[in-house]
Amino acid sequence: QVQLVESGGGLVQPGGSLTLSCATSGFTLGYYAIGWFRQVPGKEREGVLCISTHNVSTYYTDSVKGRFTISRDDAKNTVYLQMNSLKPEDTAVYHCATRRMYFFCPNSGEDYANWGQGTQVTVSS
């Protein structure tokens, strides 16, 4: 059974940092692209970042460039989202998702096959 479990969310002040983890099981992570998405109640889901099987990152939104970094550790079956210089508008539930795909990332969230339940990130003073 494919499972994705996000962790690391919490309450931080503007300008602070958080690292989210996506622990995976039930498949071989090295064959999959992994993406991070975020969603605020009542708003459309927004893509954040994806990392390909060949460790190439793709930004889905310019709003996190220079602040967020995605990485993967296939030996640990885990993907990370390092978030720095957090802003209140980063507040959302953050989900990880997977797609079996080589070399590149999916074009959008519609192309991902499996999703985690998410972890809440709240940025507030």
C-alpha cells in the first residue's frame, strides 16, 4: 500500500523557518517524482515545488523562489521541503504527492497519483 505521511508543520513567526518531511512507503521512491502542494480552505490548491528522479527541482510558483528548497533522500524514503523567510501568505496545509515519472516533474497536480494527508503550516506574529 502506497503511503505518504507529511510531518514538520507548526506555528512560526514571519521570517522563520520550517522543514517539512514526506515519509514514503509501499513503493521505490527512486522511480518517482515528488511534489509539494499547499491548500488554504476555500481556495484552489497551489503547486509549490517538485523534485525529479534525477534531482532536478521545478518551481510551480514564483512566490517561493529563493525561500523554499526541495530535496530527496531515496535511501531514507523521504522528501523534504525546507522553508525559509516564511510569510503569512505561506500559511496552508502542505501535501506531498508522487508520480512514477523519470527525468522531469509532472506539469501540474492533476498528473500526480498519490497524495498524503498534509501538515499544517501557520505563519503568524
